[in-house]
Amino acid sequence: MEISSIVFFVILGILVIYFVSIFNQLVALRNRFKNAFAQIEVQLKRRYDLIPNLVETAKGYLKHERETLESVIQARNTASDNLSAAQRNPGDANSMQGLGQAEGNLTGALGRFNLVVEAYPELKANETMQQLTEELTSTENKVAFARQAFNDQVMQYNIYKQSFPQNILAGMFGHALDASLLEFEDSAEIQAAPKVSF
């Protein structure tokens, strides 16, 4: 009797340690993708802070382009609101989709803004405008890198969670839903390749 009870407790101890390790790994992977989202958040907030300065600098030159300027500010505000919603629950499908769509709209509005700026050589030559444009471009590159890091962490979390036996235990440990990737929707203007005819 004694040997069988010792074997039983050893097996039980091994199972408990195994379940605890699965739980801890799920928590660690979830925290990694949440931290990666925080890096996206930092860069997007920086982007949102640069846009009003860019629009303000352009206002004096683009008096007849009021609609373009307003669409950039509106798209920026919508994206900022969606970022706040995504902050509360990084990885949530609806939050990620809303943020991705809002960022796509903002990118489209900025693309239209840049086309308008091209028609004003004095504005393009403005030192402040050049500096803001360079900072915005640099920030957008950092957003792209941060988004890739976030998506990589989400994939690691989802793969681990969906593997056996974690897929059975994940729901019991509060990890029932998969995390969603953050994909920015491209606007039609940016997505379409320019046509060249000779």
C-alpha cells in the first residue's frame, strides 16, 4: 500500500507541476504580446502628436484645401479613439480590427495630404514642414517594426495555446480566445499601383 500511495503522489506532483508550467507559459506569452502592443501605442501616440503640427504648418499655404486638412485631423482623432479602445484589451479581435481600419483611413488621408503638398513647392521647401515630414516617416517606420513584433508575439501565444494539451487546458486557465493580429487596412489610393502609359 505504501509504495502505491508514494507512486500516486509522485504522479500527482508531476501533473501539478506540468499544469502550473502550462499556466505560467500562457501568462508569460500573453504578457509579451501586451508589452509589444504597448510599444505600438507609444509610436502611434507620437504619430498622433506630430499630425496636428504638420497640419498647422500647412494651413497657411493650403487655404483652399480646407477639406483635406479636416479629413486628416478627423482620421487622426478616429485613430486615436480606436487606439484607446485597443489599449484596454490588446489582442481583442474587434479592437484590433477597429484600430487597423482607422489606421488605414489615416494613412489614406495622409497620402491625399501629401499629394496636395506636392502642388505647393514653397510648402515643400519649408524647413519646419520638412522636419515634421521626416519625423512622421521615421515614426511610421517604428510603428511598422512595433506592429511586426506584436504580431510575432500574438502568433507565439496562439500557437502555444492551440497546441495539445494546452488547447484543452487554456480555457480553464482563462485563455479561451485567440489573440488577434493587428493589420492595417491599406487605402485604395495607396494600394493601387500607378498606371504608366507611353
